Amino acid sequence: MSNSKQQLADSLRSHFGDRLASVSLEFAEVTAVLPADNLIEVATELRDNKDFGFEQMVDLCGVDYSQFGQAEWQTDDASRVGFSRGVDAAATMGRMQFGDELESSAEQGSRFAVAYQLLSYSTNRRLRLKVYASDDNFPVVPTVTEVWNCADWYEREAFDLFGILFSGHPDLRRILTDYGFVGHPFRKDFPLVGNVEMRYDPEKGRVIYEPVSIEPRVLVPKVIRQDNRYIVDQQDEADSDA
Amino acid sequence: MPEIKNYTLNFGPQHPAAHGVLRLVLEMDGEVIERADPHIGLLHRGTEKLAETKPYNQTIGYMDRLDYISMMCNEHGYVMAIEKLLDLEIPERAKYIRVMFDEITRILNHLMWIATHALDVGAMTMFLYAFREREDLLDLYEAVSGARMHAGYYRPGGVARDLPDSMPQYLESRWRSKKEAARLNENRQGTLLDFTEDFTRRFPTYLDEYETLLTDNRIWKQRTVGIGVVSEERAYQLGFTGPMLRGSGVEWDLRKKQPYEVYDRMDFDIPVGTNGDCYDRYLVRMEEMRQSNGIIIQCIEWLRENPGIVMTENHKVAAPRREVIKADMEGLIHHFKLFTEGYTLPVGEVYAAIEHPKGELGVYLVSDGSNKPYRLKIRTTGFAHLSAMNEMATGHMLADVVAIIGTQDIVFGDVDR
């Protein structure tokens, strides 16, 4: 099984050359990252070339990388403070309070990515394509609806939830959120509780929107551990490479 | 000559045949559909966003509520993604239990499908029959997890607990006489496996009853044969998976082609249609129920003979037993860390797919090494199938739209997430 995946990765590298930015094999899955300009050309070839034969795009989704790798509780320093860190706000180090903004991402690269999961029925293989949108403020990726028709709704969903625009899409409307919704809810800077709440106003005799009255709460902070299990893995890999 | 104009018809969201909250805007030419534009999202609960704010295990409960008539299969996809990222091997017995409950869930789902599909097309009896059988299966859910629907039974590392040695019993009450209760309890005297086996013995007869009612029924055939025809080529393009794809003649089943858990040891067949219409998809699903029944029997045999643990002993992921917590410092620490913070996954991304009763359920999980998913995308089948509504319904009559919704097996928790 892993052999055929290695083969797929190798044949992708040799066939597409520098049209793909990178091809990797991690967790027994092949991922190809490519620039948005080459997407349509590569996608069409992946579908039509018998060696690949990716007849179906199983899934398409947006990802917002703006807070990737940022924890809500810096465990390195906070652990030295002791028990009071969870109780006494003033002594708390590294722990976020309600309403705190996370620092802007230190991650290199683009904020938005689109991930395509492809499936080949003829060769029984899977492949993930990833395209990063170059402009963070106006993310645009070409549409693949011509290559795989089912991309239509998936792209509408990614547009609705992340605000990623798909150039050439026949009908790029919102799909999951309410009629007249403002904002893109799955962006990391969109609050979990939303911005507006809705109720029926008996005096005005219609439904009105008001700013939300509830506060977001973090019950379990997001924590990133320097987990020795995963670090050992990386060292092993380095050893085997050497 | 009178002037005939196209008009727009609003179907749903409060319509009994809309299977929940589907709003269809239909452009009609007389009684013929010119264009169907489904408006979805009325049940959008932002499950994926909620998951980003919770430790991994706390999201399992949300998975049940996605496709709320095949609960455990949704959990399965989610825990498989986590296990894949952790590279976690689960005990053999847990694999068999999962396979057994996946198939029970498949029957549950298909019973609900045949009940509503037939009801929409006009066969009321099916609805009553199918719910009678569902009751027994929901009792199995209840016996094993305590909840009739939203089980929360699958956990990363195995299943929450082993199969119980006794089934819950009916009690005498004001509306159920002692005799009636005794009759209902008759096949619930043994273990859960005994009750399941009893069900698998009865179920093929029930299926024959359904087939007698529908398969050669003239009205049923008039309403389903040649309706919503999808060719193999189009089925790929429209993102069809599961019975929808198999109805169009593609021999594809993830349980066979990319086996997970212990499906490679199971003996079963993949039913395939030829015409890709509603009737073929009906036949495919009926046969799938028979095959599932066979898989359940194979699981029961194995589970009877092979007792063992059902949860991994890797306590970085699964909590240790209660006695261990009380006696052992290490156990206490594991318990405390798991329930206050959860576990962290390595940095990376995986896509885990299972053969859900409705098709391929995929879970795309991006982890940044924390105790919560960075991005969780659930690829549900209903979303892709419903997007094909326009193509399938165009040119058909209004009444056929109902048959097409039925054949797509739409559930809105699944489409809207």
C-alpha cells in the first residue's frame, strides 16, 4: 500500500516537474501543493491522464492558517507559576483572558488555502491537492467546476465560510449561512458566538438584529505541548535520513 | 390561445416530503421542472467551527448529530481520523464491535430511507413496518451506550465499553400489561449478542415482506423506474458515492476497496445497479441490508468466542480504569490530564474515509499539534448528492422531485452540518 503511494508521489514529481510546488507523503497520504496559476491545467491532466485517473473530486474545503500553531496557554512559562495561575488573573502568565486577541500569525506564507481531496476509481488511490491563495485580503483561486462538476457547491461553501473567491465560478452565492449574512464565519478572526443575534420585536412587528449579548468562553484552553513522542519521531527520521 | 408563463414554486422548508428543512425553488413550465435550486443551510450549526474550540473527545457527541439517522458511522469517521494521525492501533475486539455497529447503523439508516422514501411516493405501510424493526436496533444502541440515538460510543482507541451481558427489559405499566411485557421481553433474556442474533434471524423475513410490497408493485415501479437517471460518467462528475454510485453501475465500496477495521475478513458482496434510476438504487439498498445482516452474523460469531479489551491501553489517549486511578499515581495523572486538557496530536493533516450508509463520509483533519482540531472538515454525502438535484430533476414532473429527494436519502443534519 505504501509502495503504491510512493509510486504515485514519484510519478507526480516526474510527470509534472516544477508545475507542482511540492509533493509529500505524510501519514500515508500524498499531498501535492501547487500554485493557483497551474491548478486548472494540472487538475485536467490528473483527471484525463490514464496513469492518474482521478475521476472524482471527493471534497474541497478552505483552511484559514492565520492562527496555526498559536496556543491559548503558553505552557513553557506558565507551568513555573504554579497553581495560582488558574485562579488569580493578575499572576497569570501566558494565559489568555476572555476578549484577548491572538497575535497575528508568525507563520510564513499565505493565510488561506484550498484543499482538494481526489479519488481515483480506476487505480484506487487518493491524492490531496493544496492551493494557497496569494493575496490574504483578497484570496482568489480559479474554479475547478469545469474539471469536476461537483466542485460547484463546495466552492460556494468555501466562499461562504472563508470568503475565498473562485474566479470563473458560474454562480458564486452564499450557501450555508442566512440570507443577508455579513462576514465569513469560519475565518479564525470571526468570533464563535457570532456578531449579531436575532429576535422578534413585538413593537416593530418584525424580526430585528442586535449585537450579541453573550460572551464567548474558553472552557479548555488550546494547548500545544512539546510532546516527546512526536519529537522522537522527528529525530528518528533525521537519523534515518543521515 | 392562452398565454402560458413559467412560474416559480417554493417547495419547503416546511414540507413533509422535504426530509427536514430543504427549501427548493423550482422553476416550472406547467408541471415540468425547468430548474431546481435547493436552498440549504437552515440547519447549519457550525459543527466544524465548534469542534475547533473543544478538545478532541468532546466533539464525538457532535458527530452523532450530523447525520442523525446513522449516528455511529459518523463517529467512526471522526475517531478514525484521530487514530490515523496518532498512528494508534485499536484492540481486535473493538474493531469487530465497530464493524458490527456500523452494519447495524447501515440497516437503521436504510430502514429509515425505505420508510420515508416509500411514504413520500405513497406506500404508507412501509413506514410502519420499518419503524417496527428500527425499534429493536435502537434498543441495541441503548443497551450498549445508554442513548437510543446519540450514542457517543466510539472513542479514539476503541469503544466506550464492552457489550453488556444483559438487555434492558420492558416493565409492566398502566399502558402495558404484564403479559404484553413478558412477550416483549421474550427474546431479551440473554446477552446483547443473543438479542442481535435473534434479530438477524428475523430480519431476512422482514426484508422479504418489504420486497413483496414494493419490488413488483406497479405503482412503485411507475414512480421510480426511469426517474432521476444518472450515467456512470455523470455520477463521478457529480460527486456521487455509496449506493447512489453503485446504482449507476460502479462496483465501488470502501469496505472492499480500501478496507478499514476488519472488513477485509468479512464475506459480503457489493450490489450494483445497471440503469442508474431510482428503482435500481432501491434494489441496491435492499440488497445492502441483506449483506449487512450477513456481516452482523459473522461479527457475532467472532465476538462470542473472543473476549478481550475494547479500549487501547495507551493511557495517553484513553483513560485508565477506575481502580488504577485510585491506586496508581501515574494513572491519576493520566486521568487528570485527559479530562482537563485532553491529548495533543502531532502536527499534520489526514483524510479518513469510511463507507457510511449514504456514501463516503470523509473527515479531513488539520492539526497544529494542540489538543483541539485546527480545522475539521466533514465531507458528508448529502451535500454532494443534493447539489445534483438540479440535474436529476430537470425535465421531470413535480411529483418526481419527491421521489428524487427520497432516493438521494437526504438528511439535513448531514447536508448542513
